[in-house]
Amino acid sequence: MNRNTWRKIIGSVLGIGCGLAVAYQSPPDSLSIQSMWGLGIITWAIINWIFDVLPEYVVAMLMCSGWVVFDVVPFKIAFEQFSNTNWWLLLSALGLGVAVSTSGLLQRMTLYVMRFFPATYKGQVLGLLITGVGIAPTIPSVTAKAAIMAPISLAMSDNMGYQHRSDGAAGLFSAMYAGFVSSCPIFVSASFMGYMVIGFLPPEYHAQFTWTYWLFCTIPWALIFLVGIYFALVLLYKPEDKETEPGFFAKQLTSLGPMSKNEKITLIVLSVTLLFWMTELVHGISSTLVAMISLCVLLGFNIYGRQDFRQKIPWDSIIFIGGIINLGSVLPYLNIDKWMGEAIGPYIIPLMSNPYLFVILLTITICLVRFVFVSMIATLTIFATLLIPFAAQAGINPWIVGFIILVSINVWIVNYQNSSYLTAYYATGGYMVKHSQVVKMSLAYILISLLGFFVCIPYWKLIGLIC
């Protein structure tokens, strides 16, 4: 048997053993037998996620089903989040993203904007960063963006005359990845994990973090990110100064042909959707309702059909996210959240009282844990479940904890840590860059993110997110 099979066997045995060990523990005074079985099932799920025994969404469904089968909670509690507005917002937003990518609009918008940047290496790096950040909120799937944009970065590199696996090629690839993928924490709609963060927040905070308010809270980090990443790309690679062929992007646009009817409809619907998301506080129409109506309009115009609806919307991710966000309903129902507060709150809350120290320790811890926890989503789930409940008690808005986790999990020091990075890497054929060339950008991303957090702390205090 190979290593992968042995890992699954070990994870399966360990998950069942640890789950039963927790379930059969005598409950503390504040918990019940049902609480211990609930914790046991959660323990089993976490170990399965860590060892990748089963697909993530299968484990999530089994976890929710296990709570019902073992009479831990009623069915309506175990699956409550599947009727939650955030889950429907996620579904609708991902559906909108499918329309943008399948219609060809994403590629056209990128080529159109890139025409306005200088043809030099520095100009193209700046263009990829700004274009990526500008287009990021239109597609919640970072994997889709990586798959579509990586070949474009390869074409740019080849056109400029950079050899494969040269510094120039590595710099352009890293600029593409930073702009279209690593920038995703800036917008809630740029990654489905942004909606996960909202789902993990206590219910009283859900309405606060509209599309616009999320962006408002991330502005300092976004500025530090853009400036820091740009200089890192210039200083770390220093390629030979070359330029793209005159009219390169115009030729690429010409090859796409005139804008199709589907692209025009998608552009109009997407623009209206973003406008309504940005002005939610003015008109009062929820982002979820806006997204659902927009998706229905696109489907009504047959921008993509029934088969694409079945195949291109990532149903596995949607089911997985709905399953794990149900922790937010199950833990309070079983009083586990209060028990956790009594057990580990005295240790975590004082640490959170020093935001600068907390940011450093949390970022470093997540980066180290990611060498073991392959799944970004599982890492987000574990840390959000453990830490977010204590934030308000420490005078910190829980969103801040979720945002720091969301930023910190997006590392690619080793290639198995990040599925989006692997998608981009292999979308270029696997020969555009060597992994060793882009590791330094991952390290730079960590340091720049930390600097961004430090700049954000006084800003967050100013706007009332930190008391």
C-alpha cells in the first residue's frame, strides 16, 4: 500500500478511536451525555479532515447526520444552517461566478484592463495586481480564477521573451497569483471562505458585515498588501528588463471576437448586483436576496444551462460549508460554547487583550499548523470555532479574528498546502515556474500580512471594532 492509503487507514482508526474516547468520557457538570457524544463526533470529523480520509463534504454530512442518529440534537438543529441566509448567499454568489467565467467575461475584462499598463515587467506586475484586485469580487471561487488566469500569465511571459522558470516568469506568475487569489480577503465575495467567516460570527454580527462594510474594514490591509507585494515582486525577482509586444493585449482581445450576448447580459447583471451589494445600507435589500434574483435572471436568460448548473457550481464546497457552519447551532444547543469559555477562556482572553501580540502568535501558529492541516477550510473551521467565541469578551469584534485566520491560511510554502496554488501551477503546464522560486513570495506574503494587521489595529480601534 502507498503512503496515501496508509494515511487514510491511520486517520480512520484514529478518528474512530479518539471520537469514542471523547464520547464515553464522563461529562463535566455543565455538560450532558449528549454534549460528550456531540464533541466525540466533532473530534472524529476534525481528524478525518486532517488526514483527508474522506472528501471534506462527505465528512461534514456524516457529522451532521451523526448528531441526529446518536440523538445528540434534533434534525432541525443539526442542519439548521442550510436554511440560513449566508448559505443561500454563498450558493447564489458561486452561481454568479460560474456565469462570469463560463461566458468568457473574466478573460475579456482582464485583457481589456491590462492594455492600460506599461509594457515593462514593473508595469505588467502592477497591472496584474490591480486588475486582479479589481476583478476579484466578481468570482467567489479562487480556484476558478487561478485556472483561468494562470495561462494568461504564461502567455504574457512568453510574449515578453522570458524563459520558463526564469525570474521574469516567476515574477509574472506570482503577480497573477497575488492579484487574483491572495487578495481575496479584501472582499467578502472574492472567496467562498469569506462567507464562511460571516457564518462563524455570532448571529448579532451578521447584519453588520455587509459587502461594503467588509471592504471598509479591510482598506488598510489592502493598501499595505498591494504596495508591499508590488515591491516584493520587483525586489525579489529583478528580471532582465523586457517588454510585451506592442498590441499584445489588443490582439488577444481581437481573438476573442466581439462581445457575445451572454457576456453583455452577465456584465449588466453583475454590475447591478455589485451596486446593490455596495448600497445595501441605503436601500435595505439584503445581499442574499439580490444575489438570488441576479442568479435567477442569468439562468432565465440561459447564460448557462441545466447541465452547467449541475456540474460547474461547486456543490461539494457548498454542502461542506453548510455542514461545518452548523457547528454554530449545535455548540450552543449543547452548552459546549459555555463550557469552552469556562475551560479555556481564562487563557485566551488575556492574550487577546494585547492585539499586537495576539496577531503575531495567531499568524505564526496558523502558518505552522498548515504544514499538518492540509485543508485550508478545515484550518479555518478549527481556529474560528475555538477563538471567535472569546473575541467579544476581550473587546474585539469577532470578525477581526475571522479575518486574520482567513488571511493567514493562504500560504504556499510547500505545494501541498494550497489547492488554488496547485491549480495555477498546473494550469501553466507545470513548467512556467519552479516551486522553489515562488516560496519566497509566500514568505513575503506572511510578513506583509503581519504588517497590514499592525496598521489595521489602530484603524479598527478608530472605527470601534476594538474597544
